[in-house]
Amino acid sequence: MRDASELATLLKQIEGRGYKAYKQISGPWRFSDFTLHVDHVQGDPFADPTRLRLKLPADFVALPDSAYRTRARALGTAAFLARAFARAARGVSGSGTGKSGELRMEDPGQTVLLQTAVLMSEHGDLEARFTVGLPAQGRRTLGRQASGLLTTRVPELVRSALIAAAHDTGEVEAHAATNEDADALRSQLGDQGLVAFVADGSLLPRRSGIDDRPLQSDNVVAFRSPESLRVELELPNAGVVSGMGVPPGVTLIVGGGFNGKSTLLRAIQSGVYNHRPGDGRERVVSRRDAVKVRAEDRRSVSGVDISSFIDGLPFGQDTKRFATENASGSTSQAAAIVEALEAGTRLLLVDEDTSATNFMIRDRRMQQLVPKEGEPITPFVDRVQELYERRGVSCVLVLGGSGDYLDVADTVIRMTDYAPWDVTEEAKAVATRIPTGRATERKQPLSTFSLRHVQPRSVDASKGRRAAYVRVPDDRTLLFGAETIDLGGVEQIASRAQMRAIGQGLVLLAARVLEGRTTEAGIPAAPDVASALDAVEILLKQDGLDVLEPRKVGNLAEFRRFELAAALNRLRTLKVE
Ligand code: ADP
Ligand code: MG
């Protein structure tokens, strides 16, 4: 392996040469305490930046064994170090053409997921992955600047972000312990007979609609469970914590406008992931399979059986295999629910703010004016109890506008001035005193939802001469092959890194799950959606995130099968049998 001093000499030698001269730095370099791997050198100053990887041995990193003793601890520590390095790297900039001198690591943000920016082994070794824009003036190298960047700045960043001496011991422990506790909380939900838990003292509101950090204001109301819903759970590090347990069945969150209903639901939907200490939601957890469903008009739908909710469309359109390039509010919400069930959810989350009104409810007067024969929709209010009783699927719904749901609710929580109250008994009394007078519109039991089999050729990752093309140009768009997938309505996507991984997950699905599966007659066999998701999960479990992208990139984060399914279901070329 060549030595770091040779790297410095080489870079200085190529000062002012054509940009391609940088190709010579490709490969591993030995520094005094670690190695630097130059995995890919960019072809020109405007191309995708150069990819670098640091390998730091455990004795140099020198973190205590408690930082990586369990998988959950290692993930918490790795996310903490990645944030620290990403923050420090933002201060590094160069001068020159394009992204000259820019050093970037993917910042994990508020959530703690398995990610590829910083990987921590079970023995305490670290691997850190980041990119640099190799400095240039026009198309000429700035070798001296590059030398300073790689042989001076990078070691400085390592010492200021990636080793034990750079951090307060208590802070590292907090990140490891908090993550371990969050896993422990979530794993207790089943035994406790709960679908979600919100600890007392949690801070739920966010800084803004586009900023996931906690709202900082003197007027933030800390969460305090109603007495009747309070449970105590024991954590490996924090000891006993108390908070609100959300039971299975149908739970309503009611209350006046601007009283914190949606904020509570959003915390619950985000509770499928762990959060960093200080986030305010680090002890808010929900079942891993909780899925937020919403109306999303204009999306495409491919062969979904929405007949339980919508039947008898104009011109006899088939709703047992409903397909459209342009869904309405109600058909998109129905499809989202059936797709979530297909992927295996047992907890649906619904907010009236993002629902189609006619999908949610049809009141007595409307039933009189528009008889059921003229109305294709069986509203959700007539299905939500059945979903729980027949399929074991619970639902948490935010509702301020329709009291018709009181008849079907098991638990009712009222938000008043950001504080939750258990008003279940009151709600039952109101429901008895004031009957809605509506007749149920449920004519048939819930459909059994026949399997959808994915036609292999309908998931095509290629674009032009590239076998696979995946890009994430902004927070809501996934470019996959020649297609653009709008994921703006898939609220539980945690980050762009996760979205990129989902894109690569679709590539994996196309290349390793759909491709090459042929029947005896030589016709490509089409696995059903759930089996296809299972297969991707198995590959990821076996080989880790690098199975998604063999080039060892640092900008991927783990995803759930539900978000992979959401991307697949929004792919406009998708065809099912
Ligand atoms: P609703 O859904 O009931 O209309 P939201 O959840 O949208 O209300 O909350 C309304 C506003 O109040 C938002 O700006 C939100 O950030 C803020 N908010 C929510 N919960 C709290 C809280 N616990 N403390 C302070 N502000 C909050
Ligand atoms: Mg709201």
C-alpha cells in the first residue's frame, strides 16, 4: 500500500495538468493511524464527485465497548459520528471550478437508521464514506489544493469527529443508550397489548413543515398521558418510563383545529423509526409495520382490488382490478389502504387533513339525497371496525369534523391545547344520546384481496445504455430508469438517503427477484407483491445495504418493505396479473 506522503507528492506533481491526471490517486493509501481508499475518481470537475472511504481501526477510534456492544448501540453511535463528520465537513470549502474542494458526508438527520455513511463493526472498527470535489481551475488540476484537502484536512476531520477524544463520553453513551432503549420500547409493544407508545415529557412539534428538528419555543407543551391510558415500561438504560399507550382497535384523535392532533399522529407515524437524543420523539414508538395512508390524487394505480371501498363506477369500470393513470382522491386512498394491507401492515394511520372526505364519511342527509345505488363508495367508517375484527388491523384516525366515527371507536383521545384527554366514555355517551341516523353502506364483507403478480418486464431500471439508473433530485422525486416516481405523498420516507436506497431496492427487485424467474414453459414467472418484498428483505438481511450498490457508496439508508412497495405501486409502468 502506498504511503500518505507519496499521495502528497503525487498530487503536487500533477498541479496544473489535465483533470484526468487525478485518476492516478485511485486506490488505498496508508496514513499513520488509518487508511484512505480512493474508490472512484471523478472524470471532470462537474461529474459526480470523487468517492472516498476511511478505515479506522478500533484501537485508534478508542470508543468504549459500550458504544458498539449491541447492534442498536452501534447504530446509535454510527449515526452520531456521521452527523458530527457531516457537520464538520460542511465547513470545508475550496476555490475553483464546479464543486472544487467540497467535502460531503450524508447527514443522517433526526432518525437513526442503518446507513452507509459511517459503519461501525461489532469490534469497534469504523468505516466512513464521503465524497470530495477534486479541485480544478477550468479543466486543469489544482493538485496542491487537493493535497492539502486529502492529506491535511481529512486527518483533521477524522480527529475532530470520528474518534473518542473528539467527543464527550456522556454524549456518545447517550446516543448508544437512547437507541437501544427505543428498540427495547418498540419490542415491548406487542406484549403490552399496544400499537404505539408516547412517553411523558416527549416534545412532538417540529420546527417547520420542512424542518424535522424539534420546535424550540417557550410555548412547547411537553406530552403528558391521560391517567387512564398511562402505562409504565422498563428500559435497559433509562429504567422505568411512563407514557400513553395506544391500544389496538379503532382509536380516534379528536379536538379543535390547531390543537395538536396532526402533530401527535405525525409523531406516531415517525415512531416506526428511532430518533436521536434531543429530538423530542426518542421515546415515541409505534409498531414497525404502521403505515400512514392518505389521498393522493393523480397517482397511478395498477390492478388493485378496491372493491371493498368502491364498487360500481361509471361505465362499469372494474374495481376488483382497478387500474388508472390518474386516481381521484377517494380511489387513491382506497388503493393506498389495500396496498398497505398487501405489504402486511397491522396498523393504519389516517388524518382527515390528508383524506378524501367522501372516502371517510357519508352522512344521513347525503344518504337520502344520493341513494347508495348512485354512490360507488362504501365509506371508511363502515369498514374500519371490520378491518380490526376480521383482519386484526388497527387504525388511528385524526378527526375533527365527523362525529359519525364515535359509533365505531374503541378509544377516543381529545387534544385540547396540545394536551391529550381520554374522552372514550364521553364519546360513547354522546353516540348513544345523539344517533347519527345513518344506515351502514356495507353490503358485502371485506374482500379477500386476490394476489397481484408483478410482470417482470414492467419494472425496468434501464435508461439508454445504462442497465440501472437511480437518482433523487429532490425530497419527493425518485428517478428510476426512464420513469419519474412521485413519492411526495409517501410520508414515512425518512430521508433522501432512504429514498435512494428504495430506488436501488427497485433495481434489486428487477434484477434479482423478477428477472430470471421462469416457469417450465420458459415464460418469466411473476411473483406476487408480498413474496417479491420478502425476497428483497432477505437479500438485504443477508448482505447488508451494500447489496443495493456494490460500489460502496455512503449515501444509502435502510428502508421498510412498505416504502419499497409504495415506490413500486407508484411506478407508472407497473403491470400486474
Ligand atoms: P391540528 O391537527 O389539531 O389542527 P396541528 O397538529 O397541526 O393541529 O398543530 C397546530 C400547530 O401547533 C402547529 O404549528 C404545531 O407545530 C403546533 N403544536 C403542536 N403540538 C404542540 C405542542 N405540544 N406545543 C406547542 N405547539 C404545538
Ligand atoms: Mg390537523
